[in-house]
Amino acid sequence: MDPIIEEGYARLLETLEELQAKKEESASELRGSMGALLARMAADTAPVVKRIGLEMLRRAKREASGDLYDQEFYEKKMIVLGKGDPLPYRPDDPTKPVDAQICVLDEDGAFHELMYTNTDIRTDSYLAPLAPEEAFEIYGYELVFMLYRALYEYAEKDEELTAALARTLEYLGS
């Protein structure tokens, strides 16, 4: 093989190794600051959660048909950011299994882990606060993606509504 091609190829391999090392270093640094990033995103998203958030079920009784009644909801609205593998039991009561475990962000910008227990006669929940670092350890990069996605979809719908209102006003004016 031509020496110039060999040198160029060797240099290309060296460049790839250097880039891989820089990428790993940057990824490591990013993982170390994910808690700070999530905390900042949560604080910035909090005012929007009041408008786009859901009232999450706290507890309810269950009819024989499975329908819920006497429902109680948490006071603050929340957005769902991720679903995790359920723990075998709830931290507040080891006799209660966890049927669903999700990460939520409330309207104050605080992360929580919400655990639901379903029985034949009742559905109830346990809400535990999570530090941003803990939330990232449990739910990973999905939280960043879901926070971004929630705001993106909200902005998209807001643009559609604004355009529809403008068309309506235009129609009324003509």
C-alpha cells in the first residue's frame, strides 16, 4: 500500500480514538451535571405545569365493576415524565405492593415518585419527593426528553390555537 495512504489511515484512526476519548469525557461530565440540568429545567417548566398538568389520583374506592368512586386528587397539578419498574412494596407500608411507579413534576417544580397500589376495593398512592439527581438515577435521560417534549407539544398546540383564533377574527371581520 502507498505510504501516504497508510499515514493518512493511521492518522484517521488516531483522530477517531481522540474523538472517542473526548466524547466519553464529555458524557461523563454531562452525567455529573444532569441533576443541575434537571433542576433548572424543572424550575423553568413549573409555571407551565399549572396550565398543562393533570390532577393525579390520590385514592379512590373501587366498585365490583372496577369503576372508581369517591375519588380524591392531589392538590397540585403534575405532568408525568417517566415510568419505572415497580418496587416490590411501598416505602410507607411494606404490606402494600406497587402496581405502578411513575416520576412526576408538580407545579412547584419539584420531582416526585408516585406509587399506586390497586386492590379489589381500593386504589391508593404514595407520593415521595425526589431530588433531581435521584430522579435522574432512577429514570435516566427520559426525564430530560419528556420535559422538552411536554413544552414542545404545548407550544405547538398554543400556536395552532393562536392561528385558529386569528382565522376566526379574520372571518368575522370580512
